[in-house]
Amino acid sequence: MPLAELSSAYPFGVSQGPPRLVDGRRFRLERFADLAGHQRSWAFHLRISTGEHGFARGLYVAGGPDFSAAREPRRVFHVDADGRVRVVAEGLERGIENLVVARGAYGEGLLLSEPQSLRILRLNARGEFDTFATLGAAPFGPAGLTFGSDGLLYATDFTGGALLRVHPGGRSERVASVPLPPQASATVIGAKPALRMPAARDDGIVIVAGSFSARARDAVPHGLDALHRVSLDGRSVTKLADGLTGLEFVTLGPGGAFGDGLFIATQGTDLHGDGGVFVLDAEGRLTPFLLGIDASHVVFDTAGVLGGGMFVADIANPWGARSTP
């Protein structure tokens, strides 16, 4: 079963060699595409389009948060089935963290979280964007985005540690608090992933959200991050897993060879190649799937747009040449 990595061209990070599949007999790993031709770019959040709202079929890539003075990272990319990369939006105020396809009353286009400017943007198929909503708390606002089973948009407010409900007109309200690690334990903490769990896996009225924490220049995994299930009415917050480091985004497995567990991307500490992808099963067991990779997101090509398989974003530019362990 193919597993493809989309790597970055950001000029820091420590190469640890090719990422390591835990089960190398059932899966193979190969380079799908990289952003080497685009200076200071991260492969951060991924979304596969089957042609919704006039967008070309393929993989859409958010450039990730931007902590530099340069404007190069502030882009959205499209990758076709042959791994060719092109820019579809640039000139953004800050970096894009998350993107989802708009639904129903939210209109057409992609909705993009731009947390450093406290905005959610809307991008149309012509590459034009406007502000859909302003929300969250400085210095880092809406990070994760997802649609709930009620058809409404939900966002994680990173700094505030909250799950927010965002209405079609852009108005937002706080739904629940996401438990965060102690302030003294990390230099950067906040609420990060958001994922609606479908009825096939749960009762269809929950969001999965969790914490992200990082300590600058720390190469020792701290295990401070945890993942929680949050009901859409905000009355129930239940821990699903803990002991994670640099928790990024979460994706539900598609079944089949990959199973139907929650695939959890972790950055690890300070881009040292010590993150990984873990799987949480229905019994609450957390097992490693892919190690030695600073992973930020995982998507599955269930529609065969890119030839099938699983795709993972690696933000630390780890391994250069094509490899199939």
C-alpha cells in the first residue's frame, strides 16, 4: 500500500534520514512532491480536492505559520497527480494553518485559517481571497477548522484554548475549553487540531481537539500534549490520548488496509525529526505508524485523485532523494 510524503523546503530542521515505517512489510514510503522550488515554504496542512467549487483536482497545501519577516511562506499550493507543484494564492498577510472546503450556507471556495492575523479567509477558484471572519485571541487565533454534523463550522482558538462555533455570517461563539498543559511547562501552548468524527465511528456530535506545545531549542520529547473528544454542545470533554509531543492535526482512517483509527500527526520538538504519525484505535490504544518525521497532517486519497494511498506533510525538510524503505 503506498504512503507518500510531501516534504518542505524550509531552511532549518535536522535531517535524521528517511522516515521509518513501523510496518514496512504492508506499506511502502516514497517521496510524492516537495516545495524545493519555493523559498522558505512549509508543507503544512493538506486537502484533496475532487473538483469542488471549480478548483482543479489534486492536493492543496497550506504553507503553514509564518514567523519570519519575509513574505515567501504566505502561499497556498496545488499539487497534481504527477507531483507537480504550483502556487494558487500568494501575497497573504500571514501564513495559512488550515484549509477546508466551504459547505452549504458558507458559500463556495476554500476557507483558510490565518491565525496570526486572527482571520478566516475565503479563497475562490480564481485565486482571489477575502476575509470571512475575524475571531480568536492574539497573538495566535483560529488554528484548526472543521465542519460539524450540524453543518456549522468549528475552529480551535489556539491562544484561548477554546473550541469556537462560527456561523455563516462570520459571527463566532465559544463552545468549550480545551484542556492545555501548564504555562510553566512550555513556551508555546494552545489548542490545535479539530476533526468531526462521523456517525460510523461515534454518535456524530463530537469534535476531536487537542493541545500543541513546544519548547524552543528543546530536543527532548516532553509528552505534554493530549487529545480530547468535545461534544458540540460543550458539555462533555473527554480525554482520548496523552503523552504526545507537538500534536498537530488529526485524520480519521478510511478503513481497509489503513484501518479506521485516528491518525495523529506530531511535530515532535523543535523540528529535530523526532515527531511521527500515531494511530489511536477504538479501544484507546496508541501505536506508532511512522517515525523520524516532523509530521503536521495526514490525508487519505479515497477518491483516487492522486492514485490512492495516504499522504503526510513533513515540515522539517528531512530526506532529499526519493526513497522506498
